[in-house]
Amino acid sequence: MMDDEFSAAVDNFHAKIAEVARLQAECAQLMATGTAERRRVRVTVNADGIAIDIKFAADIGDLSYDEIAAAVSAASRAAVLEVAERRKQLMAPAGIGTTAAPKLNDILAAVDSLRDQLR
């Protein structure tokens, strides 16, 4: 009976690892675009929050350099927050980051129990 439980636990562990790998691959592809100054500034960031594209509208010249700099910062922040939210939503169904890790004593007890059964 305990062998079945152990096999099921191992299978469940492997399935979780595969799911985590799939989700990590999806997260690595995330991108988001933030805008500022009435959409005159658009900044697109990748999954790591690094700006990969910055676009200015034709009327960007109506803004001062300081206003443009502030708008780039604001648009970047908005995009980074969007990527973080998408990552959170992507990971939520898998329960990643929402459950406590097993305690070392519990793991050692399970290993001891398995060892006793294999003797």
C-alpha cells in the first residue's frame, strides 16, 4: 500500500515539475506595453522588465525633455506592473508560490518510512 502511495507521490512530483517548466517557458515569453502622456509614449518590456521597444507619437515634440523622460519612466513602470500581473495570473492555477514547502523533518520521515518498507 505504501509503495502505491510513494509511486503516486513521485508521479505527482514529476507532473508538478513538468508543469513548472511549462509555466516558466510561458512566463519567459511575456511582454507588456505601457503608455503615458496621452499615449504619446509607449514602452514595451519583456518578461524580465527590460525595455525592448520605445515609441513616440508624432506630436512628442509638444513635450519638454523632462516630460518625455518622466513619461518613459511612467510607461515603463506600467508595463512592468502588467508583466508582473500576467505572471501572477499564469502561475496562480498551479498554486506556485501559494503553498508552503514541505518541512525537512517531514521529508526525512517519509524517506525513513520508505527505507523501512524496502527492507
